[in-house]
Amino acid sequence: MGSNLLFQFVTHEGTLYNALGYALAVDALSHSGPGDSSRLDLTSVCADYLAPGLDLGDFLVTENSILIAGIGLLVGGVRVTVEPAIKSKSRLYSMDEQRHSLTTLQAMLHKLPLLLQA
């Protein structure tokens, strides 16, 4: 178990299923500021590679999604050589609108651990 604390190989998309990534996200939602590993029982958290409730199928689907996305980038879609113009309906949001959106998002994320336990 101790070797898990020294090194874990996690791909970019692996942060979606990794037990340590999950524990840090829950810690960040439970406290003010970012996740802090000093508040975690790393021996327990790092004993499992996958976040609670996930299995090998979830791991494989997540890892395969990067392969599918890569193939899509290589063989599909229209390639552009210049940036398209901004559409007229696009606009900048006021600071109040941005704060409201952030507050709403934080409230939803705060409920995430409760939803995952259900």
C-alpha cells in the first residue's frame, strides 16, 4: 500500500475516475479553497485506484473516450484556417451575472457528494 502513496500514473481523463482526484474534489467542496491532501487519509484513499462506486467498466469507457476523440480529430470534421467572426448574439456577461452563475455552480457542486452517495 505504501508504494501507492509515492506514485500513481493517471492520464488526463483519469482524473475523472481516480480515487485521489475524487477525494480532493470532495475535500474542496467540503472546505473553503482547493482540495488539501493534508486533510485526507492518503493510505486509505490511495489503496483504491478508482473512486468509490466506479468499476472496471467505468475505467474502460473513460479511457476509451480519449481514443475515440483522437480518431475524431484526425479523420472527422471541417478544418478551418482562420478564426470565425463572433456572432452578434454573443456578448460579455456583467460581473453580477458571472457571480450569480458561479454561485449557482458552487451550490450544485456542493450537493454532488450527497447525490453520489444515494
